Amino acid sequence: MTISGKAKLAGVMGWPVGHSRSPRLHNRWLDQYGIDGAYVPLAVAPERAEQAIRALPALGFRGCNVTVPLKEIAYRSVDRLDETARRIGAVNTIVVAEDGALVGGNTDGFGFLENLRAECPEWNGGEGGSQGGGHGPAVVIGAGGAARAVVVALLDAGIPEVRLVNRTRARAEEMAADLARFDFAGRVVVVEWVSRETALDGAGLLVNTTTQGMAGQPALDLDLGALPVSALVNDIVYVPLETPLLAAARARGNPVASGIGMLLHQARPGFRAWFGVEPQVTPDLTRYVLEG
């Protein structure tokens, strides 16, 4: 890695931020492409987040990623929002424009879809066909920020119906009502938690956006019996790489997609904006990031 007084700077802002694999990922790319730059962790408490975000141009940063719990604060702190961030209601990528303005975007949905297409090329989203999804409904487990990014991405991709399942129904209903403001009315169907297995009937895609199945957390309580064997199953958790949900899906013959690719692909647009190169996601990069 080459770092000079003219180095291009970016980073990841969060609280805490020590667990983030983004510095390992971006600095690997910087080294690979011979770019004079650095990507650093920025541990910022929520009460100082707006101040830190507004200081990015003065500090010479080209922008930064934003992780929990600062994504909603970033949404309120930037000068301009792209359309995707506006609909998701959170910002995970900030770019300092040439005029010094802070432009907020959200690349989580992009990373999610790119991961599905890379892991399961035959999956075609809402573009028609029956293999790996097609026009079948998608079932999304969870109703947090990650779920919202996933749901918006699926609706934009043409999925005709998203069945939203969450332990707290009120939170899922709030998301569905909010998304109805963006021409998605009627396409997000809230399903009671007790009916979660029934929701799998006829689905073309199942996505877990909760922390259930993450290392140290209990497995997702979900019987896959009603899920078509052709349906793609994705878990955005990537530690472990194969969660109990993915293991159960693979055992019954479903195509599966792990969560690590979402992390890697969501980083591409920010890296391109800050450092001027379109980075590539490769198998060796996946192994390298997981080792960190």
C-alpha cells in the first residue's frame, strides 16, 4: 500500500467499529490496484456522529461508509440523498461531492442483489421464469434496517410480492405502510409469526435478515417443509458462513447464497466513487476478508 501526503482518504464510521471487516476489504483493494490511499476505522459515538459527518470535507475525506447505529443519523446529516437511500430511510455510503456537499446513498440492496446473482446465476429476480425465483413471491424474515434494504431491492427488481414476517407484527406493518408511499402499495404483505411456515408455500426466495443463526445466537426457528425445493435461500449472516438455515436448505436440495457476498458487493460503489476504480469481488477476496 502506498500512502503519501496526497493520499485519497475514506473510512467506516460506527459505534463500535472495531468488528468491521470494511478496512480489511478496502485496504486490500487499495493495495491490489496500487492506489495512493487509505481506508480507516472511525469510532464515533452517536451523539457526535452528525458533527463527525459534517467534518469529512474539512478533513480531506472523499467520504465514508456508515454502519450501525449511525445509518439513520447519517440520513439526517447529509446535504443530499439518492433515491435509494430516501426510500430505505438510512445511509450507509457518503460521498463528498466536488462542491463539498455530502451525498448520502445506500448500497446494501445493491450488494444483496449482486450477491444473489453471483452465488446463484440462474436466479433472475422478477424478470420472469420459474427457476431460482422468477415471479414467485419472496419471503423476508425480519423488519429491521437490513430487511428494509432487502425489501426495497427486491421490489425494485420486479418481485411481485414480498411476504414480510417478523416476531413483532407492528414493526412489519409500519414498514409496509411506509413503503406504500413509494408506489409499492399492496406488494408487501405482512404475515403473522405463527404463520411463518405457511408463508413459504409457493415462494421463489427466502431471506433471513435477522441475527438468528449468527455465531453465539440461536438458530432461526423455521421449518422449511412448505418451501419449494427450487426456491433460493439466502441468509445475510456471514459468521458462520453456512448458518443452520443454509445447512437445512442445502440438505433438502435448495440453492443457497451465503451472506458474505452482500458485504463485499455493497462496498463496490463506494470504492469506485472515492478511489476511481471499479473493484472486483473474487473467491480469494472472500477468504481474505473472512480471515480478518
